Amino acid sequence: MNNKEQERGGSDVDDLEISRKAIAGDEATFLALLQKHKEDLLRTALAFLKSDHDALETLPIPIRFVSN
């Protein structure tokens, strides 16, 4: 496990299993996956959109307001 994985508290294998459940339609698991990676998602949106407001608007509402 590398440092980035340790910071997130998981490994790629965990993400793969979580992703499979999310793809199978488990909404709670999908939201948990988004929550786990919300900082990366926000950074990516900000890099493309160049606006804090617009980048925040790209995140689904449930993960915008839920803290880890």
C-alpha cells in the first residue's frame, strides 16, 4: 500500500470491490465511493473549470455537505 492509499484508509483492491458493488446498483456504496474520493474529484473539477463555485456544483449534493 502506498502513502496515498494509506491516507485514504484503503487500497486499490478495496476500491475495486466497492466499485463493483456501486456498478451493481448499490447507491449507498456509490455515495461512499464518491465521499472517499471527493477531494480528488473536486481538484479535478477545479483544474478544468477554474472556478471554485462551478467545481463545487459538479459534486453531487450528498457528498458536498457530508464530512469524513
